[in-house]
Amino acid sequence: MSDDATSVDAIEAEITAARTRLAGTVDELHARTAPKEIARRQVEALKTKFTEATRTPSGDLRIERIAAAVAAAVALIGVAAWRRRRG
């Protein structure tokens, strides 16, 4: 009978441990899928991509890329202004 009691106690302990792990997993999934957390991760990813695009691995500015982006922006603004005057 004591083996049965030990067996039952062991099963109950396993069930309790499984419930605890499952609760932690559900809480983690809830936190990961929260809209604020998703937005935070997206902003962080964009910041990282922007930094990688505008800085060298040593941290110096990539002047040629920044100049190209500025030139493209100026060109688009110029085209938009030109179209407004024509139209």
C-alpha cells in the first residue's frame, strides 16, 4: 500500500510541476503576443536596421549612403513640386 501512496504522490507532484510549467508558458506567450510588445520589437528592429544602414561596424557614419538617401529625398521633393506647378 505504501508503494501505491508513493506512486500517487509522485503522479500528483508531476501533475503540479506540469501545471506550473504550462502556466509559465502561457504567461510567456501572452507577453510575447501583446500589441505593445510586438510594437516594441518592431521599433527595435527598425532602429537596428537604420543603424546598420547608416553606420559602419566601427560606428563611423556611412556618408555615401546618407548622401544618397538625402539626394533621393531632394529629388522626390523636387519632382513633387514640379508636378504641382504643372498641374
